[in-house]
Amino acid sequence: KVFSKIPPSSKEVFSQLYIGAYDPSAYDEGTYTIEEGDGVKAYLVNNEYTPDTVFEVVDDYGKVRLFKNSKELVTIDGSSFSFRNTPSFMSILNQEATVRDATHEVNALIDHLLYHPNTAPFIALRLIQRFVTSNPTPEYVKVVATAFRTGKYETFGSGEYGDLAATMSAVLLEPDALSEVLD
């Protein structure tokens, strides 16, 4: 168990918890009681903070994230070294559950990679290098990465994270793309 009371902010939840949780609304009514704090909603079993407590927070992109109140650590015998152990939810007995669980784990990995803070600048740099110049300015990369994150560039885009219409508009219409000489 990581938290024994409601965390002070969603930032604290993101920094301490890494294991996803099932949506509490999937359980019978009355299974969980809800406690709310500053940007954090806690779903408690028997009004207690246990490893089964689920925290609901909204990330910077407006996506609702659910985390289990648990942390898996592996420690090395004879040392103070420890590292986070990635949990696996795959069943070795039930083949039907294995296919479902594998799909959930792959989707979670794809979400993790897509919403990683380095994804937008990485994609921005690669698109600029392929379509405009091999050595873009940091400001140019930042504008394109921002268009990817916000889903908007001037009048282009839907406003959703990862909108490629906004991203490509920024790549091709940004003044850096149209200038002949880049310093």
C-alpha cells in the first residue's frame, strides 16, 4: 500500500503509482465508497485505504487514469538497491483470459508510449527532418510538438492529442519551413 489517506494532488498520484486498476464502475454498486480530494478521487473498499483502493485522476491531456494503491519493488539481497517490478496480469491457466489480458496489456503499452512526454518532440523532429530540413531549430521542433500535443495549429486540427492534420500543418506552414536559410 502506498497511500494511507487521500493524496494531496494528482501530481503525487502520478509520481508514486504506476499500476493501472480496473474501472470501479464495473463492480456492483456499494463495492466502493468514494472520497474526493484536490483533483483525486479515491474508491475505498470498506472505507479503508488498502492495496485494492483505486485512485482516479485526470492527466494533462484530459484522459482519466485509474491507479491501484500498490507498488511492486524487487530488492537485491545484501544491498539497499531496489527497482520497480513491472506487474504482469497474464493468467497461465485460462486461455480465454490470456488473450483478453494480452490485449489489455498491449493497449496499455501503446497508450503509455503515445502519451509519454518525449513522444511529441520525437515525432516532431522526425517529421521535420523528412519533410523540411535535417537540422531544425529547437523553436521549430517545439511549435510542431505543441501542435501534436494540443491538436491545433492556427485553424487546423481537431483539438485532440496527436492530431496529424495540426502536426503536419505546423511542419509545412511554420515560417521556419518556408525560409530559405536557417541559422
